[in-house]
Amino acid sequence: MREPTIGAQKSESLGTARRRLAGLLLLLPVLIGWGMWAGSKLGMAGGGLFGAWVGLVIGGKLIALSVRRNRTDFEPDSGACFACARCFEYCPSERMRRGLIPAEPELKA
């Protein structure tokens, strides 16, 4: 389970995050234009539109990666959750944490 992040120490200030987001928002039209230019050089019909779409996708992903959200509730860890749709007490990870089942030995490389 992931714990809530409210009140947690932040590694960067709000001003830095806002400047990064503003820079990426200003970069988005440049990426679209670059993609349109690169797509037009492909020599196929609609290459410019395809390139603009690729630039938009890359810019959108960069913006999505730069926005950090705070967790207000406990959330299941997507890497460790089995998504078995059973209640919390029957979760194998929770049972192992409580000591009801033995812990699995860690594999060493």
C-alpha cells in the first residue's frame, strides 16, 4: 500500500515546478511544428499531419510526467498488488506483513 503524501517533504519548490510546466507548455507548439516539418519530409500524403500528431503526443507525455499529484488516501501499489478483488484482510501482501504467512525469501542476482 502506498501511504498518503500530504505533508511529505517535497524535493522541489512550487515555483520550480511551475516554471518547468510553463516551459513545457511553451515547448508544445514548437514540438508540434517540428513534427509537422519532419513529417512533411517523409514524402507521403498526410506526413505533416502525422508529424504534428507525433509532436503533440510527445509534448503531452512530457507535460503529464512533469505534473506531480499528492495522494490523499492509501492506494494499492500497482507493482505489488495482485488485483484479486478480495478485501484487504485477504491480500497476500497484507497477510505477510501481519506475519500470518511466512515471508518469501528474496532472490539474489
